[in-house]
Amino acid sequence: MKNPTMPAVEHALPATTRPPRKAWPVVLHVCALGLLLAGPYALDPFYVSLAIPFMAYAIVLLGFNLLFGYGGLLSFGAGLFVAIGAYCCAALTRLGGGVAFEGMLSVAILTAIAIAVPLAVVTCRFTGIFFGMLTLSFGMLFHSFLMKFYIITGGETGLLVAQPTLLGMKFAQMDRMQFLTGPFYFYCTVLLTVAYLAMRKIVDSPYGLHLMASRDNDVKATYLGVRVQRVRAVAFVIAAVYGSVGGAILGVNTGLADPELAYWTHSGHIVFMAVLGGYQEFVGPIVGALVFTLLQDQLQSWTQYWRLWMGVVLAVIVVAAPGGLAGTARKLFDRSSKS
């Protein structure tokens, strides 16, 4: 996969002098998609159900990494938009009737955009710790709103999310587990595939180069004609959209819109996944989401102090493999291919 820390080398070369693309990334993508599609037929339903939050967080992290890995802006408020996605699903559930998941996604995306645009205007004027603290403060403001306005948000108990229809089909004959590990699983697989391909197009586009240029040297990028603040604001809004889609999936998966989705510790988990997988690799955060989901489930079954051991894992990875799991794997592969 391409390394966002060296964005313009290949694109700077004429088409006739670019190195030929290798076939193995395509093979890996096809194999990964095949494994996802085969999951319900080969795995226990419990592990299939674990794949749904993995796919939700993979979508969230694709957007988060556009802002963090490619834009150089570390957000501590990513959970805000995940919560928006879940609460939009709950709001439509309150309206009653068979709610279409397509409607939930549409409302979640539009709401995320409406909230993200003014926030982007404010936050993207800053970088570094100032950007991080601003996003953290807005996330905690939203969490306080969810906790205090009990009549609207349900307070600390949250709001229920009903089982939606998918493409007009109700699946009323299925129980919850059958619905999640069957039609909803494949629906989420399609969503993840579309989100992945769309983000690949964004990263490889001229906009992606502008975003990486603003990360590497914003002063030089400005002199070259890049509208740095606008480019960062667009990345912020795109990350918000991806976060809301992941939040909608999580809301349906758990059947609940929980205010803890907006809490700073949940945003910390998102950062944890990105660092765990390797935010300098396009697929790194997805790897981080998968490993985090499996590791969290295993540690929770072993001990109530699972957060402590998660911290130990992160510390070991930062020290031993600063590029994350995907970054380290890529370096080992490149080293072996050269030898």
C-alpha cells in the first residue's frame, strides 16, 4: 500500500516512467473481500456478529485516517460523529413504523455534514494540540448535551434503535441474531467496500495530494496555491460523514444509541485503533480495527482489567513497531522481496 508520508513521488513522474503496479495488492483485496463474504458460512455466529462492529469501525477509521494520517490533524472528538450516526437512527425509530436503513444513513450523513461544516470552520484554523483540544471540547459538549437533555436523548440510558428494513425488505421472520449475521452483515460488507473504494479515490486524487502537501509543509503549500484551510475543512467533513455511517451501523448492531459513544474515551479508542494498525498505511486503521475488536473480546473474557492490558499492548507496539502492524508488515515484506 502507499505510504502517506511520501505522497507525491509516483504522481510526480510521467505516466510512461512510473513503475508498474504490482498485482499482489489486488490479490490481497480480492482475498480479503472473499473472506468477509464467506464469514457467515464458515464461522460461528458469535464471531460473525463481531465482524459487524469491526466493519463499522473500519469505516469510521477510513475517514479518521484521512484527517489524521493524510492531513496530519489528530482529532480527539471522532466519537462525536459516531454518536450522531447512532442517535439519528434512534430518532427515526421514535417516529415508528418500519424504518429503512437507507433513511437512517441519509439522515445521519446530512446531520453530520450540518454539524461538521461549522465545526470545521472553527477547528481547521488550528493545528497540533490546539486542533486536538478543540475537537475534544466539542465532543464533550455533545456528550454533556446527551446526558443532560434526558427528555430528548434519554440521558445515560440512551435511546433504542429498532431493527430496520434493508432495501425495502423487513426480515420480520428472523430473530435479531439471524438478522445481524445474515442480511445486515452482507449489507455492511457492501458499505465497507464502497467506503474503501471511495476513500481510495479521494486519497489518489489531486485533492489528496493537496491535503498531504498541507500536512507536510503548509506554508509551502500555500505559496503553491493550495487553500490549506479549505482542504483541511473538507477532510474534516468527510471524516464526519464516515463516522456517522459507522455510528449508524453500531446503533443498529447494539440496538441502542449510547451517550458513551461521544465520550472522550471512545474517541481515544478510535485513535488507539489507528495507531495500532498503522496510520501511515492506507489499510493500517482497518487492520487496527480488526485486531482491536478481537483483542478486546478476548481480554474481556479473561480479565476485568482488559483496559490495562490494552494499554500495555499499545505501549509495546509504539516502542517495537512505531509504524503499526500494517507498517511493520509492509517493511518486512519489502525487505524480503529485495533480498
